[in-house]
Amino acid sequence: METFKSRVWVLGDDIDTDIIIPTDYLALKTIDDMKQYAFSPLRPELAGQIKEGDVIVAGKNFGCGSSREQAPEIIKALHIKCVIAKSFARIFFRNAINNGLLLIENPFIHDAVTEGQEIEVCVNHYIKCNGKEYPIASLPQNLLDILQAGGLVAAMRKRNGLEPLE
């Protein structure tokens, strides 16, 4: 199982898809064009400060609101390693997995971590924070296969013996 260490960005409860990517920017041509505006209603500087491999830790109900697929796509385009939250909106959870974005539900990390801190994640096993190990629920193998392939389309192409997408 994959283990990684990452710097943390802390967000609160009810981070909806309009905060992740405001409607005004959905008219831009590409996800790359949109990603600089991620989280701008909440923290306009955040998208520019995120580095590859960072982790977002949030409160409850992350990804609530509309079912726009651009929200998890933009988080993935920012090269966020995963989002850890107390809970996720159901449609966002599935859209994220289908786009190859790892989500981890944990009720304790948000209250234990501070922004900028480094945590260690062992997928399907634990999160280490402040010298303490927090167990996490395992994702089923079919969801891990989708994540490892980079998303649902790539996983289905692989399963059906088709060439990888370029």
C-alpha cells in the first residue's frame, strides 16, 4: 500500500463546489485555465500556494453543492495528493474517485492538525499526525483500481485491454 508524507492545508466545514471553483470561471476553456481560481471565494491566494503532493484537510460535508465534475478535476490539477475530511458529499465523493482523486474520510485529523504541518498517510491503513496514528477505513479494491489507473475512463480502458489514453 502507498505511504506518503505531505504538507497540510486546512479548510473548514461545508466547502461546496462553488468555493472549490466558482461558477464565473466554468466558462474558461480548460481545467488548467480554471485551477488558478480554486478556492478563491474563501482564500484567493490558496491555489497559487499549493505545491504538488500537498493534502487538503477539511471538516464535514466537503464537496457539497452542485455535482459539477470540474471541482474534483481542479483539485487533481493542482496536484493535491488527497483530500482528508470528516465527511464528503456523496456525489462529490464518486466524482472524485471517477477522476482519480483520493479521498479519505476521518473524523479526527481536522481537529488534530495545523496548517503547514506534515502528516504521513498509509492508504487504507492510517494517518500519522503529531506522533499519533489514526486508523482509516479501507477503500474497496474496485475503487483502488480506479484511483491507481488515474480515473474511471483509464481503469475501464485498462480492464478492456485498450491502449492508455494519451
